[in-house]
Amino acid sequence: MAAPEERDLTQEQTEKLLQFQAAVQDRLNEQEGVPSVFNPPPSRPLQVNTADHRIYSYVVSRPQPRGLLGWGYYLIMLPFRFTYYTILDIFRFALRFIRPDPRSRVTDPVGDIVSFMHIFEEKYGRTHPVFYQGTYSQALNDAKRELRFLLVYLHGDDHQDSDDFCRNTLCSPDVVSLINNRMLFWACSTNKPEGYRVSQALRENTYPFLAMIMLKDRRMTVVGRLEGLIQPDDLINQLTFIMDANQTYLVSERLEREERNQTQVLRQQQDEAYLASLRADQEKERKKQEERERKRQKEEEVQQQKMAEERRRRNLQEEKERKSECLPPEPSPDDPESVKIIFKLPNDSRVERRFHFTQSLTVIHDFLFSLKESPEKFQIEANFPRRVLPCLPSEEWPNPPTLQEAGLSQTEVLFVQDLTDD
């Protein structure tokens, strides 16, 4: 494990090295939204605003050497430390050109998170803040959607203060209670590809490193950075200060989001009301169209019925005229073979005519049919004895009988019964 002074001695060199590396490697930033859990594109930038000059930064420095012995040891070791870390940094930098850093390829971000969680619990126990079990992108997305603070912890496995911070500060019951109740907590080791990617985006200077992220001015923004070994009470005070200082942004965003939601609901209600009114108008128009169509069909049916009735009447009249023209001449009163028949019509009128005994009863029917006042369908009945005369061909009388065969006398009164309704 490196001595406390060693980290402070090489901090400036590390910053210069990181700036040089930034020229040859694209900076990774996070994209807001939920990427694929199993194959997220490692080259997609993580869009988190880290350039805000109003970011609250709190750095805990390592204590200076005390006493003559401490300063003597510090000065003696200074050249060796400087030479060692300079050569080590140059070696690491050169190694990147020969073999790319395997951490730059993120293949299983969720696996990186789960692996770090298991290692953390094995080493420090299960009393710790609730880890967000998802990628950094998903944590940002949930914090944005829920309008909550997101606390990001980057774990430096090789740093001398990481173990003390995790064991005594991060797992402190008061710290755990504050984090679980007021924010989301995402953590990963920088030795993991997912943690290294986030490290490149947030650009931490030393460990332990904490970053507070929230939705500010409609962008996920880093509003606080806490670096160095910080004690539990101090951490609680710093986190509380950052949240209190930025709470108004979340309140404002909640109000704006609620207003947008209300506007959206109102617009949706207006659209639904408009669609309902439109459907009602369309239904009314459909019913009117159906009513017009029924009325038109009814008028067509009435017109067709009138035309059919007119054709029927015309055909009936033509048939009457034809029957009248085909009637044989009326016998004279002096003809001994003549029969005088008085017909009583359904309208109580009477018609009288003579026929010959040898003529068929069909002639009587044709004569009555040709009359204007006679019904369209009728039958002829005799009274003594009461019977219906078979004037038209039927199964019983294929050839209607003559007047003489029907038993008519020289003077007869016959009744015409209307069968039109039947």
C-alpha cells in the first residue's frame, strides 16, 4: 500500500497525464436514457454536464508530516518517490500504445456492477447503502425520471484511503440512512470497465471520490464533488448542504413537470372531447343519411307500387275490353232458347241480359267481367238450390257446363259475390 504522501506528490503529474490521454482518447459521457443492458455501445457518450463552474467541490487533503522525524523521513524519501512514480507513469503511458487498456471495452456493464457489489459485501459486510443494480445510464435515467439526487461512488482499489472510507464512513449507519432515504446510490470500481468509463467522464482527482448528480436546467448535471478521506459526520453535512443548496431546482422541475403533465392531460381531454363530439356528429350524420336512404327507398317502393297498380288496372281494363269484344251477341226476347238472367252485383246494382241455353257458363262470367262496376275477382251463385256456378275451368269441371246443363230456367236471378279481398 502506498504511503499517504505518495499520492499527493504525484497528483500534479497524474493530472497532466490524464490531460494528455484525453487528446488521444474520446471522453466518455453518458447518454440520458436506458441503453441495452447486455450490449450497451461503449463508444456512446455519457451526456452529463460536468462543466458547470458552480459545482460544489470539497477536497480532504492528507495531513502534513509532523515533527522533525516526520519531515526528515519525508525529505529523504521524496527523490525516490518522485523517480518511482515518474517512471511508473511513463511505463503505463507507453504500455497503452502497445496494448490498449482492457477497461476501455465495456462488454458487460451489469456484470461489472454485480461483481463489485459481491466483492464489497464480502469485504465490508451487508450494512451499506442500497446499490443501484443497473448501469450508470439507467441510474441517470431513473434519477431524471423520479427527480431524485444520484450519488456516484468510484472505488479506487489501490488507494490507501479506500478501505478506511468504505469500512468506517460509507458503512456508517447514519450515512446509510441518509443515502437510502434521500437519493439513489450507484457505485463501481474503476478497475471494472463500467467504473473506468464513468471515471473518464467524471475526471476524479483522488480517492475516495463521490459525485452528486441531479436534473438541473433540464440536464443531468454534477452539482457536487467530494474527494478524499471524509469522516461520517462530515460526509453527512456535505451531502445535506449540497442537497439543500440545489433542492429548489428539483422543486422547480417538479412544478414544471406537473404543469406539463396537467397541460398534456388537458390537451388529451380536449382531444377526447373533440373526438367524442366528432363521433357524435358523424353518428348524427349517419342516422340522417340512413333516414334519407330509407325515405328514398320508401318513396321508390310507393312509386313502384303505384306504377304496378297502374299497369294492373290498365291490363285489367284491356282485358275487360277484350272480353267485351269477344262476347257473342245477345239473343232476342222472342228466341225460345234464350234465358233472361238478372245479376245482383256487390254494390246492390242490377244488370240484366239474355243468353242462349247452349252457351257455356263461361260466357256469363265474361259478360260480368267486362262490366265496369263488376269486381276484379268474383263468383256467381244461384239461390234455388243455392250453389256456385262453375263458370271457370277447374279440376272438377275442366269444361264449364252450358246454361241448360247447369239447370238454369228461362228467367234466373244470380248473385255476384266479390272475391277480390280473398
